[in-house]
Amino acid sequence: MGQCQCPNNVQNSQIDEHNTISQEIQNKVNVEKNEQINISQINQLVQVKREKTMQINISEISNQEIQLISDILCNNLNLSCLTMKFNVKEQNECFSLANLLQEQKNQTNLVLNFKQLGLEGILLITDSLKTLKNLISLSLTVYLNLSYKENNFKVVKPISDSLVFLKSLTCLSLKLWLAEKYDEEFIDLVNSIKYCQKITNLSLSVRHLSKPQSMNSLLDTLYNLRYLSDLTLDFQNSYFRDLKTDIFSNDNRNKNSKITKLSINLTNSQINDERIKFITSILQNNKLITHLELQLGPIKSDLTIYYFMSDQRYQLNNIGIQGTQYLCQSIKNLQDLVSLNLNMSCNNIGPKGAEQISFCLLNCQKLTNLSLNLSNCQLQLGRKSIINSIEKCKKMVTLNLNFNHNAYLNYEQDLMEITKLEKRISKMKRLTTKQFTYEHGYEIFDLEELL
């Protein structure tokens, strides 16, 4: 959800033409990782003047190669969807790349992925973006490992300033992974997004947020984006220990929102029973959601993750029964929900929390796709109540269920109980795709063989 790419109507109109030369383009331009593109390969691209989409993926690039690519792109008047993934280190390379972008006046869809771009490179690239007034889709990824607070301002501020000029954007994806906390810069960034009034798809992926003002500013911006329908928020590895939930109480800023697809990732962000209200406030004011993805636990369910709980680098969430109840009350009010991906692994929801989830599923009768990760959640008998509810979801066709590391009986008894649940799932003939995962401690059961 929320990923920006070339629109379907553009892709469909060129599918025949694209098929005839796509392999040639891929062989010449889409270079494998750690390989360096050959200048003779770039020169061969001059012959390709009909292509409307192009992807250039180069791990190491020189100033001369950027200039050659620039000449090729200038000769291709049909090009409207451009993807560039570079590892840029030198200032002169950044200067050439910025000039390349400024010459792409007709670009409507742009994907930029940079590593080791540097502060000077950020300034040059963002200045170039300001000139691309026809852009309707922009995806920008920046990885930087800068340890000084002032550097965060120098990186994020130019990006914020450039967005003010891109008022035609309908799709925006920003992935900014910096080394330090940068709440003030994030606030400036989301305030700049308000100028992009036509946005329908928004994806924000940042790290190390900590202040409630950041979330409050975000909600303000979402309120101003009246056409927004697809929203992705990836704030994993943030520090929400001081997040005050009173700013979300009775929050009606987005009650008339048109969001239908929502994805939120708050893995390892110190979310507890109170701080989960940030999510519930968004859900309560977005009743039209049809596709929902919530990542509130680590993806890997290995028990060894508990060894890291005392390590400050691993701030696991701690959602209990009350937080689960808040969340489920919000989800069950989504009457049009057809797809739910909920990961609450390594939280303390227990059997009573499992019952809340089962009650929630009973109210989601339009569900066709369910992915539920409840590993390491001390479910005990709550496993059975969840299966009971899934059986009553008559429209469900896809099921992915993870009950790893929820043993509470001895080995033999637990295996018998899990086998019964698996048999019940196997009898759900309406399921075209089903996956049931269970591990008892460190031992992995192959249920297919057992049955």
C-alpha cells in the first residue's frame, strides 16, 4: 500500500511496445548489485528512443556515465516514467545528476533511490525537483548515516522546501532513514505536504520519532489532504515512550476522510495500551477502510527475540488486554473491511485479548483475506476462540495464521490441541489459500505430515 509507481493507464497503453524492447533495456541498464555499468552499454541505449518507461539501477556510477545517461534521456522525448537507483559519493557526480533531472521537464513519474548522497547532493537534487512542475508521482528514498543533529535539518529541510513547488503530485512516497531523532524536521516535512492538495497516495517511512507533536502535525496534514485514499505510515524503531494520548482523545479531524487503504508499522516503538490510541484515533475517523495492515510486533517469531528486550536498541511493544480491546473496537466498526493483516506478535494479549480479536472477526463478515500473526502472545485457550470466529467468516478465501510459541500444556497435550485446530481449518473448503504455522518452543511441527 502507498507505493508510487507508473499509473496503470500509462503502462497499459505501452504494453505491446514495452514487450518488444524491455529485455534489451533490462540487459543494458538494470545492472546487478556490485557491478558497474559499461560505458559501451550506455551508448547502445541511444538507439532506444521509443521507450516510455526506463529503470537505471547502478551501484557505483561515475560523472562521465551520468553525463552519457543524461544525453540519452534528452534524446528520448517519449520518456515519462523514470526510475534511478544510484550510489552517489562525489560532489561532481551529484552536480551532473542534478542537471540530468532539470532536463527532464516532461517527467510525470519519478523514482529516486540514493545511498551515500551527502548533504551537498541533497541540496542539488532537491533544487532540481523544484523545476519538475509536471510531476504527478514522486518516490524518494534517502539512506544517510549522519550522527549530528544539525545534519538532519540540512537533509530534511531541502526536501520539505521542494515539495511546496510540486503541487500537481497525486502520489508521494518518502523514505528517509537517518541516524538521529528528527522530530522538528519531520514536522516541517509533513507541513510542506499540505501544499500537495491533490495527493491520493501517501507513503511515509521514517525512523527515530519520539515527540507527540510529530503525530499531531501528521494528523493535521492528513486532515488537509481531502483526496487521500491510500496511506502508508512506517514509523518502526521510533521512541514513543513519552507519547501523550490526550491529543488523540475525541479527535475528529479526519472523520470525513476517504482513506480506503491503510498500512501502519509501529514495530519496536514502545507502543502500549495507552499509546495504541494513536492508531485507534485514525481508525475511528476512517470508516471507509477496505484494506488494513497493522504491524505491531516483530515479523520474526523466534523466541530468541526476548533476549534483546533489555537492550535499548530493541524497544519491543507491550500491548496488553486493554490495548487489544481498544484496537479491536476500532477495527470491528470498519463495515467494508475485506482485507486484514494484523501482526501482534510478542505482545501480552493473553487469552482474554484473543477473545477480543475473535469478537472483532465476528463483526468483519466481509473479510476475504486474513493474515494474523499472534506468535509469542500467551494465547492459551484463546487459540480456539479465534478459530471459532474464522469458521463463521463465510466470505474468507485466504488465511495466514501464525500461532508460534503459544504452548501452555505439555508437549503431547499441546500437539493434540493444535492438531484439532488444524483439522478444523482444513475443513474450511471455501479457503483457496491457507497457511497455519505453529511451533512448540524451538521444535517445529510439520502438520502436513502429522495428518
